[in-house]
Amino acid sequence: MAFMCSLVVAAGLSVTPLPSAQSVAETLLFRNSLPAFVAIADSPTHDVRLDWSTDGCSAPIVQSTGRSFDFYNACRRHDFGYRNVKRLGQFNEVVRTKLDEQFRRDLESSCATQVRTRKIRCLIWAETFYVAVRATGG
């Protein structure tokens, strides 16, 4: 019996604790590429402690996509950031600026594969989305 108790205790001590929800969110927001974030978000095994909901881009008229852009995944990660940082009680102007700057980078990276003329229009839309978020977000 003592041997069984020792095995149970040893097994319990060898379990690696989960990283905090805050640590997971920060990694997904600022250390993972946008495609890596999307892959994790789409995975049925993503961290259930976090809020993965999104409304895509809530831009009036254009929404998430247009002829020269598809910003759905950039908006998805931005929603993830705002929702989880607020839930975790970490939201302030410094963090908001950091989230919005990541959003800008994600928007611009979404334009990277466009042909030249569409890329220019895409980048103009990206800046428009970014400026709108800075003016109204939070």
C-alpha cells in the first residue's frame, strides 16, 4: 500500500503546471505569427480558458473583406486581444496601444501577397482600419 501511495504522490509531483492564461494570451498575441495564431484558434484543443469569440471586422459597409484585402484574421486576433486582456484585468492605454500596433502589423502582413496595384490599395485600407481602431477602440 505504501508503494502505491508513493507512486500516486510521484505522479502528482511530476505533472507540469499549465502556463497562466495571461501568459498564453500574450504569446498568442505578440510572439506567434498571424498564421500560427489562426491555426491555434481553429484547433479544437485551443486553451478553453480564453475567449476566442470574434465578430470579424466590424467596419461599417466594408466589414472584413474587399476587392484588395481580407482582414478577417487580423481582426480576429485583435478581438482576441481586447477580449482577453480586458477579462484578465490587464487593459490600459499602454496595452491598448500595443494591441493596436500588433493589429496594424497583422493588417499590413495580410497585404503582403497582393500584386502591386492591389497591395497599394490594401495598405491604404489597412491604415484606414488602424486609424479607425485608434479613434474608436477601447
